[in-house]
Amino acid sequence: MHCLSDRERQVVELAAQGLGDKQIAKALRVSSWTVRTYWDRLREKTGGLNRLHVVVLALDLDESHARPIDADQRERKQADLR
């Protein structure tokens, strides 16, 4: 798994604060389409099922100092969210 870019981290942090796509776009001074592209990349990098799951996995990834989450850890986290 790839490490997150600075911009992807910003998207995750803003989403974790409760901001929606339009608010994130305004805060980052980009279009809503750009924010959606970041979400697509974040889903690919984290293996997240939805935005909440992506945020949880990305924050965990960031806390572990960009150490990739292996497939077993990802499956356990997905099971925890069900």
C-alpha cells in the first residue's frame, strides 16, 4: 500500500472533523471533483469500503507512521465496523 500524500491526509483530517465534500473543497480551494478524486485514491490505497472506513483506516495508517496495513489487519478492521 502506498503512503498518503499531504493533500490526501488533509482530506481525511477535514472529513474526520465532519466536513462534507463541498466544505472540504472550499477549505482546500479545489473543486468538488478534485475532492472526489482524492476519495477514489484514498479508497484504493486503504482498501476502505466507504468514506467512514477510509477515514478510520487512513488515520490508523497515519498513526502507525505510514506503515502499511496488511491484509489481515484490514479484514479485522472491516469486521469491527460491521
